[in-house]
Amino acid sequence: MEENKDEFYIGYLDEVPVKTKKSIKRFVLFSIGVIIIIATVFSLTQNTFKNSTFELTTSTKIMGVYHEMPYPMLKVKTSENTFKNILLLGFGKLSVNPYLNKIRKEVPELSGSMLSIEGNLIYYNGKTLLQVTSDEKINLIETANSKRLPISNILVEGIELKGEVIDPKCYFGVMKPGKGKIHRSCAVLCISGGIPPVLATTDENNISEYYLITDQQGQPIHKEITPYVGKPSLLKGNVVQIEDWYQLRIDVNTIKDLELPSRIY
Amino acid sequence: MGLDYQTVLWNKQKKTYDKWIAITMLIYLICFIGITILTNPETSIETLIIRAFGTLAIALLHIILAIGPLTRLNPKFLPILYNRRHLGVSMFLAALVHGGFSIFQFHSLGTTNPIYALFTSNIEYNSFTNFPFQVLGFFALIILFLMAATSHDFWLKNLSPKTWKRLHMMVYIAYGLIILHIFLGALQQQPSWGSIGVLSLGFIVITSLHLSTAFKESKLDKSKTSHVDDGWEYVCTTDEIPEDRAKIFIVDKERIAIFKYDQKLSAISNVCKHQGGPLGEGKIVDGCITCPWHGYQYLPHNGQSPPPFTEKVSTYRLRLIGKKIYVLPKALAEGTAVEPVIL
């Protein structure tokens, strides 16, 4: 086709006029260049992801002392006189409680019992959680012995803590990021579904601490706290230490929404 | 041209077009995923998929929105308009992967129905900063779905071109919803000048192209023809219309195209029956006026598509005095034969 011909493109014809073809080649190359720039900018401007881990495809069997203070945990011996309390969670956005019903029927006095549980580990920043997906993977090893239960101590009374109420399952590994506004709806569903609410705080040295949130009597809180989930908030209450976990006992009605930009503390 | 329908009427150009859509999408995904893994290796596969496909959909949407005005400003871009629907469907699929994964990740596997949870897990609809941004993305995805689902000519014909066009103009509502979805979601949690800059630049480019097109079109709409006493209007001289091409005028508030071909002149409505393409920017090919958008054809003397096709557009009477062309502004019934003016 001659260069100076009055070109006209018709899509269903096989031939594309010469000058039109050149223009389209330039447009396609330009678009690909733009696409690469956009991909580069969007990928490079993401916040750094945490090195949290969720072992979705790996099952781990752990053995330890079951307790509820008030949330189900397994106290696991990691070395001589050293224990780690592993928070137990159910599949998806659910509590572990439905998976414990079977063994609760078999063992009425479950707290203090030695159990072996197989599930998927979640861990980050010194905290470990276990996702349980089947009641068949929970087995009794030894019957209850209250001496094996962790000791709780009131550490501080009337403390005010700024932080974000998170759902620990996502925060400690299942999702990245498992915090902030993007994740708020998910965290609300997790906590409504029975996953314990946790207050994540960060001090001026960028050291984070985590508090399992309960009511003033140390009983579980779930739906009542959802208006504050995923938002910077101020919580006031008593801190109780249960070995390697802190518990913050609060009156939900005293939580203050700090109305600050959504970010983790 | 709308007589019977196949899923896709493949031809060489469509295959080439689709090949480049796939290559472009693949390049984007490889770049985004590769750079993220290299620079931010602690990411998770779910987050990578959600973000890669979400940002890909935004990038494609900008290209799609630029195509319309680009072709109005420069006909050399017409080939990218020809198969824009496939690009639109590809963009919807990318958005669907983003939305589908997000709904599964953030709203499923709980005690509540995921769609119900999407609307109710954050109910701060009265707050701008805490607004549930997911809802905006959901409605945008519904619009994109409706557009993708009705993109075939079957729906164009059955919904009527006017309704179809209105439905597909909702892409601008989807664009607005998506921009808000991003600014009230991802960019609120991790604001970055780079991402804000890309989106702002995209908005400026799209808006500028549309304003430029609107300015160009408004100049045409404002152009006046000269009234003469007996109802005829003077439009131009024969020299002003290139051979096998047309010139567009506004008469009786309608755009008409006057074509010059084979030492003859004919006038028809400027609006193609297929998607409202500008017939006056088309060309006489094989004796037929050929629409620049998708190649729909009409016979110049009667505005009818050649058999077996059935589309018809209005025709107009012309008169030639010396080299001066006059038109009778009243449109004749669609498909009415009018003897061409002989030059």
C-alpha cells in the first residue's frame, strides 16, 4: 500500500494501511512502556510486609496443657522450665470452640488436661497461634491436673494504652497486612466469629506488645468491641500477665476512638 | 452486520488485538509480581494476586477510557477502537480476580454471608474517612460485569443502541467509584506519592482528552449553515469535500454527512446504526459508505446497508448550484432513496 494513499482502516479486512500500522505499533509500544511504569510504581510503593508466617500447607502436632483464661490456649513446653502459650483458633474466621465440643464431651474437666493437637502454625514477633481444622486432630494425653495451669498476676491497674484492636489470626500471619482500614472488615468478622480480640501497641522504640482483651471480669469479648476494630483507639483497664501473654481487662464502653489515620501501633 | 450471532466473529485483526491484550496483561503481572517478590519478599500469594490484578484493572481502565477521545482526535487510533470490547472484557476479568479474591479473603469463611458481610462488617457509611471502601469497589465491579456481559452485538441489537450506549457510558461511574475505592482504601492505609501521582496523572490525562474532544465536537456543533429563502441551506462548495470522503454539517439540529464519490454527491445521517459511529469520518469503500468504527456499510444514495444486512439511516436531498452545495434540512425516512447530485 502506498504511503500517501488516503488510508482507511477496516477491522474485518486482513490488511492494515501502512501508516496506520506504524501508528498502532507506536501506540502499543507506548502503552506497554506506560504499563511497565505503572506496575513499577505500584509495586515499589507498597509498605514493607512483616515476616509473619502462616503454615497453610504444613500440619504440626503440638502437645501441651489446655487452658481457657478465657480464650482456649495450649501451654507447650519449649525447653526445661520454659513454656509458650499457643492461642488456639478455628478454621477461617471462627473460634476453636466448635472443634473442642467433641473432646469436651469425652473429658468434662478439660482445663489442665494434656492434649495433643494437630493444626497449622501461625507465628510472628514471639507469639504463636494454631489453627485447628478438625476435632479428630485433638487427642487427650493426660487427664486434668490444675497444677499445670498457668498462673495469672495482676500487673498494672487502670492503665491507658493506645493501639489498634486486631484479630490475632490475620495479624500474626494469615494476612498481609492483617491490620488497618483495608483489613477492618475481615477483623470484624473474625472477632465476631469468636477469634479473641487483641490490642497491638507500639512504643517510641518501635517495640510492639500485644494484649488479649477481655471484659473486667476476665470473660471473653467479641461483638461488643467490633466498632473499634482496625482503628487507632485508647483502651483503659487492668493488665494481667498469664506467663508469656498479657491480658487487658476493660470496660468496652470506655474505649475511645482516637479518630486518627488508620495505622498500626 | 447483526444478522445472526456467533460468540466472537474472529478475524485476523481481532486475533492480533487479543494477542497484544494478553501480552500487555502478562507483562504487567510479571513486572508487578516480580518487583514485589524481589523488593518485598515477605508478601503473601493472596495479597500479591489481589494487588497485581487490582492495579492491572486500573491501568487497563485508563487505556480503555483514553481510546474513545483519542480516536475522535486522530483517526489513526481507530484500530484500537475496533476491538475495544475485548479489552473491556479483559479488564473486567482482571477486576473480577481482584474482587473475587478480596471477597473470599476478607469476607468469606465466617459466620455471615460474604456479600452481606461486605455491606455490614463496616457500617460507618456516615463517615468519609472510615467509609466502607469495599462497597464502592463492589458496585464498580457490578457495572463492569453488566458491561462485559452485554458487550456482544446481540445485546446491542436487543437492548437498542441507545440503551446499550447509556449502559456502557456507566463506565465513567465505575471509574469514579474505583478512584474513591482506592483513595478510601489502599491509599488511606499506605499513602504514597508515587501511587497518588500515577492515579492523578491518569485522571488528568483522561479528563484532558475528553475535554479536547468535547471542544473539537462543540466547534462542529456551533458551525452554521447559511439559510436561503426556499428552505435549502448552503453548506460548502464541492472542492471542500475530498473524493470518497465526506464533510459533516449540522442541519435541523442533526449531524449529516455529505459524501463525494464517482462524480456524485449524497447526504445521509452522520450516526451509524451500530454504535453511533461518525459515518462522516468514514470512507466510500466498494461503493458503500463505511463506518470508521467497525466497518458497517451503507449505500450512499439510500442509506441502506447492502443486502443481506438491514440497517438503515436517514437520507437528505441535495442541490448543486455551480460549485455550491445546498441541503434540504428535513430528514427523509430511513432508507429513502434519493437521486445523487451529479457533479
